[in-house]
Amino acid sequence: MEKSRKTKALLIVALVLAVAGMSLGFAAFSSTLTISSSTTVTPNADDFKIKIYGFTSEEAAQTFISAGELSEESISDEYSIALTSGNVNDAENAVINNDNLSISNINGTFVSDESGISYLFLIINEGAYDAYFNIKDYLGSFGTINYNYKPTCIPVEGTTPELVEASCNGFEQAINFMDLSMNPLSKENDVYFLAKEDAIFMFIIIDYLLNYADGPFDVQFKDLQLEFTTNPQ
């Protein structure tokens, strides 16, 4: 497509993740652990506690990324600020719900291609047990989750469906996990280990690379679920 045709197509492209982002769940304890022939210990599921935090401002997030500085005022257990690049409007805060371990409301409006929106989260194991999570179905290189499916793109009235389909291939979504020093997590047998009282950082990144559409359209990504458990298998 000629450059002039492409430039005319750079109208408002809305990104709407309808059911939003990511949910993280943990496996409930379902049986007793036998210690000896005469003694049993019943683990308490309340002692297995994973909690999510977000960053309260773009400055707080950028300060941590650049200098590694973190304070209680810079994080929240209710929301995380949106970080944008390129031409993105109306980027909304991600909403954190620690009652059901979910992240929602990852929304923004991409006005042109070569733009992106990202969120930074802190996941802390505040429980009494070590935790593991298996993401072998999503793993890419260097601890990055690469999606093998494209999002669903829905043209707004007046937008050419064929051009929307071509633009839909311009979206990329990835999730990065890093330790507190911002190093990508190493993996062993596709299982990540999160010790009690330890923490990891998680980036959710959505980039829009190529636009061919002649009008606005909505974009919906599937949910991702990660199961945290005390069992490394």
C-alpha cells in the first residue's frame, strides 16, 4: 500500500479489551498432608496468599524502571497507571481486584500505528508457602509470553472490513516477568518459582505496528489465566 494511502487511513482506532487482560488464580488445598502414621497436618488455604500491586503514577513507574526505587506511596493494590508510547489517547488505569486475583480495564485508543500501551505490576507472595506457576503454553524466549492468536477486530460502521482484518495483524500482545532487579526470570521445566515473601514484576504490553484501516474499529484480546499452586508439578 502506498504511503499516501496509509497516511489517510490513520484515523482513530479504539482498543477495547472487553473482558480485560489477565486473571491469576491459585489452587485450593483439597486434602490433608500425612506426616506420620499417627500425625496429620491440614494446610490452611488462607495461608497461601498471592497479591497484586500496581504503580500509582507514570513517574513512580518510570522511577522504578530507571533507578530501581520503590516506596509504599508508589504502589497501589487497587490500580496501575497506563504507560503509553506513540499516539495513544484515553489510556485508562488497569483495575486490580485482589479478592479474586484479577486485572481488568486495560483500555486505550490508538490514534495511529507505531504506538503502544503497557502496565507494570508487582506480584508478591505474602503467604506462608512457596508458590509455583506453569506457563508452558504461553512461553516465548527470555520469559516472554507470546500469543499465537491474533485479537478479534470489529469494524465500526463505515470502516472497510477487509482493511480492518489487515490492520488486526498489526497488533502484538506480550507479557514479561522479571525479578526485582528487572532481570528476565529464568525457567526450569516451564515452571516459575516464587518463594514466600518474594516478589516478581509483570509487564503487560500491547503494541500497534501497522495500520491499513480507513476508519475506527474495536479490538478485543482473549483473557490469560495463570494458576499459582504449592505443587511444582
